[in-house]
Amino acid sequence: MRETPGVGRRDVLLLVVAWTHAGTSCSVASPIRGGRPQDSGLPPLDLYREAPNVRTRGSVSTRLLIACGLLATACTHGEPSVSGPNDAAVPKEPGVPARLTYNPWVDLHASWLPDGSATLYSFEKSAVHHHDRCLALMPAHGGARRSEICNRSPGQVDSTEHYGPSAVSQAGRLAYGYTQATPGRRVPNHAHLRVATLADPQGYTVVHPLPMTIDGTRIDSILMLQWLGENRLAYLGAFGITNTTSRDRIIVAVDLAPTVTAMVVPGTRSARSLAASTAVDSVAFTRRSDGRVYQQALSGGTPTVLHDFSPGVPGHISIRDHRLATTAGTSVIVVDLLLGTSDTMVGDGGTPPLGNPALSLTGAVVVGGGGDLWLFEASEP
């Protein structure tokens, strides 16, 4: 572990022991920008550098233990937990693109709330927590996390848990993938597709476990997730997973009512990405090394071409209303499917390679890149 002046191995050990002893699920969260605590009335717990304009007294060990004690008293057991809302939003940095998060680990799987007021995404915690991934809500233009959904109960400290990918329906239903695995293993010990509500994520229902054989194909994990209506979901599933490889992908449609039924969508084997299509009862998807975006009816038949980027090859896609977004290197491309026009937003010199776009009704696009989330603003429709 890297050390800097003022923080020794003993200090780090004391912090880990105090936090582990707390073994709790925090229900009070400080404002966070990009995954890092902001001023919440307590000195920031940054092991590698001291925050500016914060004066502390006493030894580093004393400060860390006091802070851990305060953290422990502010927590209660629970599974999963949701941190309370926080209105102390921090504006995003100016410029296009705007970097929304500064997580030293990974932020990914972004999706918009239907009204465009916030982004739901997965964020990875530290190595101390075996790189668990939790869900968080962030205001549309960045700032403090409004809430977090995560399991911090003591019984889970010896496993790696991933929440996500996730999506919220028009009526506020929350769907997300969940996995629990022994640290270091790619194949999870437990995996589920869960549905709850954004207002009460603890009251989830397990739609079906994974792995699960659907129409003769054993689905091992969920890579992307979309609502196709209030009682219908679609997800991009991976199958043939081992600890080192994933053989292929296919799209699965799930009806939640009147009973839960799942089916493999015909013609979608080897799909690279998934989006809700412009047509009812259909999905949109791409294939590797193919410049076309396809639309496939759930009932089957020959897929049609929504848009052709050839000779280029689109990255992952997102569709909202009549717009389609994809990525190409450090740029975001938004296509108007009705007019046939496109808008290319080019990143600046500091923009990393981008992927996994999430398109809002206003044309704003949140993308992943370099382990963080970035915001591109398109013109109004």
C-alpha cells in the first residue's frame, strides 16, 4: 500500500479495523461528487492527502479513530441499504464534455430516470470492500449523490457483490441485475434479476435466478437491461461463462405479468448491445464488426435496419424517442431517425475512449470512459 507523510501503516490498519468493527449499513450519507466525500461537517477521510482548508489537531491515528467512531454510530444494519437524500448538489464542471464523476475505481451502467432529472448508475467501492458495486442516483448535471443502494451488512464482507446494470420504468419500477461471488472469481455464487420500486428498493422481488436455461440456452449473467413497458423487460445475457471466458451473448425478453415468462429473442445471437426500439414489442441491437443497427420484433421474423453507420462500426447504443446515440472513440454521435441527420460531439484532449451511452429525451448523453461518467449535451429536439 502506498504511504504518504502523516499516514502510516498503523493508521491505515486502525481505520480498517474500526470500519470492519462497525460492520454496518450507513443510512446517512455525506454529499459526494464523483464518489468522493465533500464537506459534511466531518474531516474528509482521505488516506492519501489532506483536504485543503480543513484544520485538524492531534495525531493522525486519533483523527482517524474519532472519525471512524462517528461513522459507526451513524450506521445501522440492513440489506440492502439506501442512503438518505441530499440536496447539497455541486454543479458540474463547465465545458463539453463535462466529467461527472471522479471515482478512483469504476463508475458504469448509467441510465436516465424517465423524467431526465437524474442518472442511475453503478459505482465500484474500494479494494477494502472487494470492489463491491452499488447503485447511486446523481442529479442530471452532476453533483451530490441523491441516494445509494447497497448491501453493507457484516455477513457480506467476505464476498463481492455487484448491483447493476439497472433501469427505471415510467412508473418508477426499478430493475437491476445482482451477483454475489467469492472475491477473485468471475463466475458468481448467486445471481438474480430483481424488480423493486425506486421508492422502496428493499422490497425487491427475484424475477428469476441465474444461471437459467431459457429456450435451450443457459443464461449466466446480465450485461445490459431495458424496460420495454411497465410489465416487460429485455436484457442482453451472456452465456458460456467460465472464470476466464464468455462464449457469446443473446437478448432475452421477460414478461412480468400476469405470470413471469422469459424467452430468447429470435435472431439476436451474438448481439453486442441492446436498446429499447422505436417500435412496440421489439428491441434494437448491434453486432460485432457490423455497421448496422437492427430492429427485431419479439415475435420473430427478419430483423430490419434502423440505421447504417457503415463503413464505421457503432459502439453500444441507446435510443430515446426518435433519437439514437452511439460512441466512436472519444466522440458521441446522435442520429435523428426521422430526419436522417446526425450530430457528432467530439471530446477534448482529455477525453478517454467512450462507451455505454445513455440518451435522455432532451438529447443529453451520459457515457462511460476511463472508469468515470461524462456528459455530452446535444441540441434540443
